[in-house]
Amino acid sequence: MNANKQDYHVGIGAASMLMIIIILCLTTLAILALSSARTDRALTERNVAIVSDYYTAVNKAQSSIAVIDENLRGIRAEATDEDKYAQFIETHSLMPLGTDSQIMSRVEGRMLYLSIYAGNDSTLDVTLRAAAYEDTGPSYQVLKHSLSYIDNWEPENDLKLFTGEVTDGEYHDPGEVLIFD
């Protein structure tokens, strides 16, 4: 009876090959996971640096605005008329801000402009308008508080964009369906 029965044996070679394939797959996945983790870490570190620089600039802006507010209140108390008030704003409103090299400032009439370096080729731009001499409310109004990039952007001129013209030389409406043979 046993003579007709065939035994099916899986040899040790097939199990070894399967084990090698599994180890190679796991090694490949581990290398991909490590590469992804390193990329994520670099991206996170860059993001931390950008956010840290931004909030450092925001802190400098708020400190500068507090100084400007104090100066404007003093100027309003010292001025006797609208002309003296405008003259004092031009000459005294930004005086204490001149020591920080990362803060650029200028005054034009009642408008006060601050530009604070925020790292990564960007600046935090703040525009304030001093209150009118007669106003009894806040000494300024914030008109702009935004992040601007100072790096020059150059568009690529070699892009081939669809302009509604087909290579057969005839103009076609962009909404028109064209069927080519």
C-alpha cells in the first residue's frame, strides 16, 4: 500500500529562500522608514527655525509698538497744536528704535512703518497710523501686520502654457472640443 503513495516534502532550500526574501523585504522597509524619518526630522527642524524666527520678530514688533505708543502719548501731552504734534511725530516717535539693526523704521506724516527681519529671507512689516491730535482714544491704529518675503522671485519664461492656439496654426476657443485624427 505504501508503494503507491508519494510523499511530498518541502526541502530546506525552499524555506531558506522564503526566509531570505522576507529578510530582504523587511530590510528594504526599514531603510525606507529610516530615510523618511530623517527627512521628517530635517523638515521639522526647518519649520521650528522659521516659526522661532517669526515669533522673535513678532516680539520685537510688539516691544517696538509699546515704545511707540508710550512716545505718542508723551508727544500728544507735550504738543500744543496739530502742527507741533505732527512735527513731534516726525522727530521723536521712533527715537529709541534706532539701536536694533534688524528693525528698519521710517515716518511719513502720521504713518509709521516698521520692517523687522524675520529670518529665512522674510520681514515682518508693520504699519501704524498715529491718532489725530484731537483724538482722545488710542494713540495709534495698526493698519498692516504681515510677513513679506524679500527674496526676488523670478518666473520661469520657458514654460509652454496653453494659449488657445493649436499647432495647426488656427485659433480655437479654449472651451471648444477638438478631435484629432
